Amino acid sequence: MCTPAPKIEATASDYFAARIAEYDSLVRRAVPHYDELLDLLEVHFPKSARDIVELGCGTGTLSLRLARCYPDARITFIDAATEMLDVTRQRLIAEGTSRPDRFNLVAATFEDVELPDRQFDLITSNMALHHVIDKATLFQRIYDWLRPGGTLRFGDHVWGQTVGNREIGRTRWIAHCQSPGQLTEAELASLVQHRHQHDHYISVKEQFGIFERVGFSDPDCVWSDGNWAIYTAEKA
């Protein structure tokens, strides 16, 4: 029997909003070492932060870690899918970490959201920034939002520097997804279509070039498994 052609959603946020019930399971089955990535991203958070932004909160997995790590911080959670924001809000309330003056949940794309310049100590994200095409403008905005001494910490997809390395990365990912207990044939077909339609990857070298042009200091790639990486960068 042929697998039906996956539905094509208009935006990345539409795609994930349509799969909100299975999102947490799907991402863990589709991304090798997902929890290791989250753990190491948290390890590289700064010791203190008063004002924080999370770009692409999804269902709140990283959001809950931020709330626990920084119990006195003001945190702005941004996601284009209102359905995702609702789940994040409910999880924060269930954890007992929600106060009206502490969290701000904003429904907006990264390209359109308006935030004050020189306001934030930490901007973070996990598995979301690759949905933006114009990365130079995005990272310029992030730089402007940070106050001097602020830091950027995020995990994301990476793209091989050569065609050969990209193909190796793609082949390894497909093999992981097809291994027992991972994705169904329909789920894999849907994710492959989503990648073609909505994902815009760059290499580590390209990311470092953007950091340099925007003005970030001390950029680093502190972890990578070939297809995903964690970056850190500072605003002097």
C-alpha cells in the first residue's frame, strides 16, 4: 500500500500546531540525542539572568528549564503558534512557576516580533531558528535586543559545509528515523516534506560568519553530532 502524500502546511508553525498532541514524542524520536542536546544547552546557560527571551518555545520543554534555572527572572516566550503558547502556559502553571509579572507569552514570528533594544541578558532557542530564511537580519535583531554583556545560547540544525557532508548527514538522519521504535513511514514522509518546505539550514562556518558580521564576540560551537549543534556568543 502506498503512503499518502503528506499535507503541506503554509508555515512551519502551522505544521507543528497541527501535530501538537504528538509533538514531544515526535521530536524525541526524530532527533538523535535530543535530551543530551537540551542538557548541554542548559549547562551553558549563564549563572544569572534578569531578563530572558526564548525564541520558539514550542510546548515548553526548554521553557520549564528556564523557569527553574532562573526563578526570579522575567522571561518572554515567543512562538508563532498560539496553540504552542497555550501548552507552554499550562505547563508553567502546573509547575507552580507562573506569576503574572514574571512571564510574557507572545504570538509572533521571529521576523515580526517587536522587542526593546539592549534589554535582555540571555536570548535562547532550541530547534527553531532554522525556520528563518534571512538569518543575517535575525541575528542582527538578536544582537540589538541583548544588553552589553548579554549572551546568546541556542541549539539548532546544522548543514554540512560540503555537498558530501550534507548527504552523509541526511543519510544518517534517515537511518535513525527508520530504525525500530522511531518514526512511522508516514511521519518520516511528513518530516521530509516539512524540511523541504520550511527548513533553511546553514553550516557552522556560515553561522560563525554571521556572528562576526553582526558583532558578536567569542562565538563557539560547544557541541555537535553532525546534524545538530549548540552555539554560544557574547555581546561585549
